[in-house]
Amino acid sequence: MTGREKWDAPGTARRVLVLGGSGFLGRHLTAAFHRAGWQVTAVSRSGEAGQPAARMLALDVPGADPGTLTEVLTRTAPHVVVNAAGAVWAASEEEMARGNVLLVDRLLTVLPRLPRPPRLLQLGTVHEYGPPLGDGPVTEAAALRPVSGYGRTKARASEAVLGAARDGALEATVLRISNAVGAGLPPASLLGGVAAALAAAPGDGAPAVLRLGPLTARRDFVDATDVAEAVVAAAAAPAAVPVVNIGRGTSVAAGDLVRRLLAVSGRPAELVERQQPAAVPAAPGGTAYAQRLDITLARRALGWRPSRELDDSLRCLWLAAGDPPYASGRGARK
């Protein structure tokens, strides 16, 4: 029985459980699912509200025993589980292993044993691919060559999910997402940090001094709401596609986006870009390489394509930067 068939009966409400529902992408996801008419349950360690339309549950999934997790899944009876939880911003490798790998192991222990296993949507990352080997777009068939703890732990989780799907234990899709931008982007990220620094600067007319590392890298950036709508499309798709890239399909210099954010904010600022030491290689494993995702499969299999301009994403980021709930990571709403 496919995920679609489970809610084809007249009057059957589509139900989704979003893990990490109070996080950056989790908030965008709960809003997008609600707009699409789904019943949303959002899970986080604190259980704090991320969206008024979502039912919130407090649960530390990596620390939960199988019985507790089974009880939660049985009680909420989701058609789809979205794993938007995990550790990335300023986390240690141990925290990443717990939040990215152990959490998925817990899910894969419990989900196949349910009477009707829900479809699992695992939010992966472009960092699983690592530096590209050529100049062209990165396809889903590219070898995984992660160079960071975040990329390595996310790749391990994705491979575990795909292995379970190949074994027939459950329906699953890994969505490898490029660099999302939008309201609530954490200050530990490049653009989130710039927005937070500008918002915290004294309003006396003196420029904020932003000291940043090299900004020559070109990356694929995508709007967070576009990402959320891609996840909704994957949830409603007739069949689960094993791996699908989600991005804009273009590369933009990080420095260009920082300067565009400065312009959007209207705040005076002095940008000091520290140069990379000559002894550090640019690639592989460095930061100066260009990368963009091939999103052909997302268009063909999900009927999805990005629709929002990055300047709009930066504007949403800036407008939310001064909102205390977003700045603290608590209780933010969209």
C-alpha cells in the first residue's frame, strides 16, 4: 500500500509528523503543510510552538526508547514522517552523530514495525556530495565525498534510509537540499550571522564592522519556503523517489549574497573579508569551489521548481532578524 492510497478514502485527512518542527526549516515545513491542508504534528525536544496551526509534542527522538517512539507514532498515526531534525550549526561531531545518525537509527528501528508504516522523508544536504569533480551541475547519481562532520553524518543517515527502502522496509525519499535562505536562518550560519550582527548594531549611524572569512565560494542557494513546498510535493507524490535534489540549480558567490543582504537591510556596514592562507587548498576540501545542483528530477518527479527570488529570501531573513523569537530560536512564527 502506498502513502497516497492510505488517504484516498473520502474524508480521510492527510497527517504529517514533522521532527524538528520548531527549527529553521521545521517552521517553514509546518506552515507549508498547513497551507496544503494537512494535519500537522510538530515534534521537538522542548515542545515549544513553532506554528500556531501545528500540534506540538515534546520528544527527544535520539534519547527515546523504542516503546515511547512507537506509542507517539501510533497515537499520531501519520501518513508521512518528515525528518527535519538534526545538528548542524556550531555543533560538535559527537552532537552531529547523535542528532543526525542516531535519530535516524531510532526511526528505522520503529517505523517498519508499525501496522502501516508511514512514508519517511529524510532531509539530506548538498554537503553530502562534497566538492564537485567537474564544472557541471551535481546530479543525484554523484558519488558522496563529504568533507565535513555535518556532511559525513548526514550521508550516513541518508544511506541508512535508502538501505531500508531498498530492503522494502518502508517507503522513503532523501531530499538533498542546497543552502536554504529565509526567515529564522540561525545566526551561526553565514547569512544568518550577518543579519544578526546588523540587527544588533547600535543605531547611531556608525557602520557595523563585519569581519568574515573568504567569500569567494559559489554555492546553490534556495528559498526556505520553496524547500518546504518541495517537501510537501514529495509527501503527496504517488510514489517515493529514492533521492531528489532540491535547490535553484544555479550558483551564486557568497560575497554577492552578503552584499545584497547589506543593501536589503539599509544599515551602514563595513565588510572586512579575511583572506584564506595560501597554504590552505581551495579544493577538494576547501571552500572556494563552485557547486550547483541538477534539479531536473525534482521538476519531473515532483512537479516542483523554485519560484522565489533570492532577494525576497534575504528580505524575509532581514525582517525576521530583529524579531526576538527568531533571534533566540524560540516560538517564532511565520
